Amino acid sequence: MVENKPLDAVREWYCEALTVYDGERSRNRDERDPGFRGDEQDAVNALVRYLSSTLGTVPITPHIPAFEDILEEAFRLLGEEDRLFDQITYLLMRSRYAAQRILNRLYYKPPLRARALQYLKNNEIGQHSAVNQQEEFMQLWNELRRKRFEEARAISTELGLVADADLTVASLENSIRTLERVKNIGEHLLFDLDQQRIRQLQKILETLVDLGKENVFEEQERFCTLTGSYCADLLREIEESPTRLSVEEMYSIVEMIQKKTAERLEGIYASSVPQVTLRLPEDMEERYTPELGKIEVQIVIANRMGCSPAESLELVVQEDDVSFSVGGEEIKLNGSLRGGDQKILRVPLRVTEQARQAQAFSLPVYAQYRTRSGETQRTLIENFSIRLYSEKQFERIENPYATYAKGGTVENREMFYGRDELITNIANSIRSARSESKGVVIYGQKRAGKSSILHHLRKALASEPDLLILDVDNIGSLLDVKSAPLLHQILWRILRKLQWAIEDEVDERGRSPLEIAFPDDTKFYGHPSPLTFFSDTFEIFKRAAAKAEDWRNVRLVVLIDEFSYIYNNIVNGRIPEDFMKIWKAFLQQNLFSAVMVGQDVMPRFKQRFPNEFSAFQDVRVTYLKYQDAVKLIDDPLRIGGKHGESRFREKAIDRIYDLSVGSPFYIQIICDRLVDYMNQQHARLVTEADVEQVKNELVRGANRLNWNDFDNLLSSGDKSDEAIQVEDAKKVLTVIAINTRLGVCDRESIVSAVTGTKASIDEILDDLVKRDVIELQQRRNYRIQVELFKEWLLAQL
């Protein structure tokens, strides 16, 4: 108690002491000396302290209450009587002396006897028998003790099955089910501390199941290490705070698992030594253009899947004075080369005039590295054929990404990828909504391409002769106009767009003029009821169109970009709360269909006005699918045009996809810098090493990205007080980046590292998951989806 150990361990020590007392009393009792009592006061003290521990304390000599008093005090203070009886029953199983003292007191104290009999009935003992004598009372308790002893034997048997298990997935899963049975059997028998340790043992087995399903060396090593750590922790806990079950049954099981796991790890190390190979990037023999006599040859280094990492890897080039020389710097790989991975190292060479004239030479090179056991290994020498071509043969590459690398609407159809199906579905739903207006909300991260979708949707809808498109554009541009309420400004802009659209139809399509008088802004803003004026103008249009043959089937579609500004202005009071009721009423009057585009705050907007948004169709814009992202990366740069040969080799495209996770915004940023880099290097083709170089410039170079380039990931666009603060998001994302540098990041790591946030950690994580900024993986592990952002965060530390 003084050492603040768990109370269950304290109780177990008193049980053990009373068990020892039983044995001593039995051995030393002298039948010729009926007055022999042994050290009974110590036994009484142990009994009192055991009962006191149920109240969270242990009395110290000389302030030890009477046994009878502490027993009644425990029943008076503890509401969970069954749990107190469970602990008393455990003591009765361990000590005859304790059983005699406690059962006598329970029987001769009528209120306690009634409670005891009810407890026995709750445990299906003596349900139909009357108790009139102490002997009958004792027999019922003996029956319960026998039942508990049988449960203890069952637990021991079940744990014996766990002890015999091997480390196969099937056997381990059976053992986990066995532990579930143990917990059910021992519901009344086990200490809370024992239940906790069984859960810890179950966690160890679950970790071993994960190990059995892995074939990647690093994950196998990690799960072995975790299991060893969990076993060591549990063994130490049992040694420091023992209970009978954990010492006699669990300890040997944990030791066995610890030993088998260590043997498994040794076997993994022995069977998975690195197998490293070298080669040139595919189709790259014509890659090298001497500039001032210098080239950089790229060497692909690969380690076979399932092998352990190659550490401290470096390339060694055997120089040839006739053809080339190597710079003085060592050519080393940062970090280790994991099994199944490949990296590209750059070998800087100064080419001799003789080699330039010959336009080819051989490059002999090998790799040396260290294994996990500390041994130094090397590959065989590879002789690579290096071909050269002159600078005059290089053609400068036009940069199709430069226009869009800072965001903005992608109006060029040739640069717009992956959204055709989405646009077609929205357009068809609006075309088919003839009897009533249609409402569509398109939302997602800032810079996800929503404005570009709206632009191409407008063009798709405009091709329908009976649809008249009123493109209100970005209503954020109205925020600086303070001469009229923002609601009236929005409605006025819609009216003006209607007027211009009618004029264009008359001038460009030859429709008949409509006799509709449109007000100027002064008249509209000065009207006593602008809302009625707005509605009446649209009704006048509908009546006039119904009377004209070439206008009769025309329907109106209003397009509004950055509609989430409405929410923020409702929150700050610039737009009245009933705006959405008014907007819904316009749609119910069938005045027009509407497509509204907003940021990730739209779900909160809808949550605040669920009834008003109930009829709207939701369309969330997220990252491009892999195949669409590949087209955006590859097609615009193909040699000779969109249908020519790809410039990308090896895993260059996949590396860009991994860095961007298919975000068109970050693809444009990476590819824009990549084209500039290719032109600077006179490189016709691209490998992942080139992509890695561009990535390094983006995260830590002179022109590296800044926080503004990631504001779409940090903020949902919500400006209300309830919004997740940008600084809070930065803290959480930085911790995730740090923890996922070499492994996984679980919730506990985030909670322990992040403090001082306005919102709770779970609220921040939930927001980031919903907005696709982070991904929630198994076992509540998190990772940042846009790897470029993760790398940038780490570079800022």
C-alpha cells in the first residue's frame, strides 16, 4: 500500500498470508494444548486489512478497527454488494480461518445473513431451500466454494491450451477465443487486475496474429519487437504486483511467447538477408546529354521483396581515365533500402573528349551495404553501357502546367481530367428535372477543382437548347460592396444575369424578344420589398416565355461559385438567418434550378439548415482516381503530342501520384516544377529520381512551398467560432507526420504530444478524416494522405 501498488495485489498478499497462517496453525496445533492460538492477532489484522482494502485503504497499527466493525462498514459503504461478496468468496477459497470468522459473522447478523443468502441465490445456490441453522448456511457457502473451485480449474485448463499454442494464425486466433472464455468463466472469480492482464495477453496474441499475416520484413520486425516489449512489460508487472493467477498460470505463458517470438525474429533475420541488384532505368540509355563535359548517370538499386533492409548502402564506381572520372563525393543512399523497394542514385561523371567523340562508354559499378547483423556485403560488378547525345538534339519542353500551378479554373479541355462522369451525371439530373426545380450542392477541399467542374458543367448545360444558364460566378466578389445588403446584391446579380442571357438568346440564337422590364440596381435596392420584386420578375419571365413558341420549354439554371460564403456571412450576421428558407422557396416556386459550389464547410452549413437543404443533391469532389491522375501527369508531356511516347520511366508516375494522392492541384504544382527541371537538365525522360529531386526543391529548396500552399488541407473554409482552428490542425498534422516517418501514428501518440488546442483531439481528427486530409487506418492509426505535405511538414522541423 505504501508503494501505491494495485489494491488487487495487496489483497492477494493478505490472502497468501492467511493461507500460510492456516498451514502454520495446522502444523503447530498441539492437541494436548487446546489453548494454542498461534499468531492469531496477525491473522485478524490481515483479515481486517483485506476487508478494508475494498474501501481503498489499509489501517495501520495501532489504529486497526475490530473485524466485525470493518465488515459491517464495508457492506454499508459499498453499493455493489455482489462485487464485495465476490471478493469475500475469493478469500473464503484461500483461507479456512477467514471462512470461519466471516461466515460466523454473516450468519449471526440477520441483515448481513439476508444479503448473503440473496447473493447465494443470485449465483444459483440454495434457491429452493430454507436456512434455519448455521450448519445449513455453511453448507450453502461450501457449495459456492466448490463451484468457484471448479471455475478455477476450468480457467487453469483453458490457459493450459493457450500455453500449448504455436505462433500460427489459426492457433493464435483459437487462443484469443480461449481467453474470451476465461474472462466469461472468471467474471466473479478473477480480480480486476487479473482481467486486465488477460486483456494484455490477448493484445499480445492479436499482435502475433498481425505478425503472421505480414510478409514485409519491416512489419514482421516491428510486430516481433512490439510483442517482445508487451511481454517484457507484462512480466515486469506480474513480478512487481503478483496475483496467484498471474504467477501460477499466466507468467509461464508470457515467457513462452517471449521466447518463441525472439526465435521467430532470429529466423526472420536469418532468412531475409538483403538481395540487392543494380540496373539502369528502363529505356534510359539515350538519357545523357553532356553539358560542359558533365553528366549524371542514374542507377536503380532494388532489394527483393521480403528481404531485410540494406543499411548504409553506397555505390562504388571503378574509374576509367580514358572515358570518365567521378567526383570526390561518396554516392550514398539516405536511409535504408527496404525489401521490395527500389531507389535511384545519381552518379556525377566528367566525360572525356574521347568518350564524347565515341558517344558511348562502359560504366563499371557495384553496391556495398551492411546487413541487420552488421556484416558488410557487396553486389557483383555491373558494366552499364552509357550512350550520349549532343545538346543540339534536346528540344525544349513546353510547360502546360504553368498556368494552373497556383490554382485557378482549368478552362482548357485538354488539361481537364477525371471529372467527365461527375459532370455528365449532374447535367443529366438537371436535364431530366422538367416538372420541378433541381438543387445540387458540389463541395470539397479548396483547390479540389470545383470551379473547373462548374465551368465545364456550364458548357455541358449550355449545349442543351432549352436550358438558359445564369452563371453568377464567385459571390465572394460581392463582399467588398457595402451599399446594399448582401442578400439583395446576390439576387440583383441573378436578375442581371437573366437579363443578359435573354439578350444573348435573342442576338445569337434568334429567339423572339420578350417584353420584360428589368430594373436597374438603384430601383431594385430601393424597392420596399426586393424579395417580392425578384420573385415577380421571374414569374413575369415564365409567363412571357409560355406565350412565345420558341421560349415555351426554356428552363433556367443558376450557377453559383463559393456558395459557402453564404454560411460564413450568416454566422457573422451579414446575411439573415432565413436566407436558406428564402432560397428554398425560390426553388419550390420552380423559378430555376440551382447548382451551388462550396468548400468543405458545406456539411456544417447543411447541418445548421437540415430542412432547407433536404431536397438538395450532394456531390463531393475529392482526389482523382489513379487512372485519371496518371493521364493528367502523363498525357500533356508525351513526346510528339498526346498520343506519343511517354516521357516517364520506372516508377516516376507512381511517385508523383503518391506525393499528390491524386490531388489535381498538387499534381499541377509538381509537374510544373518538373518541366522546368527537365529543361534545365536537358532531360528528355523522367525517372523517380528526377521526381524526388523536384520534391526536395518543393519542400526545402530556395523556392519551397509555404503554409498558404496547404491552406486547403488546414482549413475547411469555416470562419465560425466552432470551426477547427488552423493552428490546432497544424499541431495534430505535424505530430502525425513525425510519427509516420518510420512507422505508424496512433491516437494515443497524438493525444500525448498535442496540448493547448481549442477543440478536442478527437474533434480535430474527425474533421481531418472527413475532409480527406488524413486517413484512418486499422487500430486507430492515422496518416497524412498528401505525402508532399507530410514531407514538407518534416522539412520545417
